[in-house]
Amino acid sequence: MSQSAVEKLVRCPGCGGDSVYGPANLYRPFCSERCKNLDLGAWASESFRVPTEAPPEDAQFGDPKLQ
């Protein structure tokens, strides 16, 4: 069986449905343009955030031992 005949299915990060992970799917790893755009919109509106251990806005910056 050739490599192109085997379709790898992955879980769509948007809806959780099956998504073909290969050159035939222009939206990979998403299953559709809709899921891709919803994900992009969530990042653009800052709904998704990378966790950080930044100090609160009113706290002094730098090493607290040096202050």
C-alpha cells in the first residue's frame, strides 16, 4: 500500500471530530475552515492564554529579595 493511500485521522482541536491530516486537507489539523477560523478568533481575542507566573499588575518587578 502506498503512503498516499493511507490517510491519517487526527482529532480536530476545534470540534473534536475526525480530521484528515495530510496535504488534501488545507485546514489541517482542523477539519474545516470554520474550526480553523474559530480557533484563530479565540487567539486574536486573547481567549487562549499561555500560563505564566507573572506578578500581579500592582506588584514591583524584579527579584523580591533585592527590594
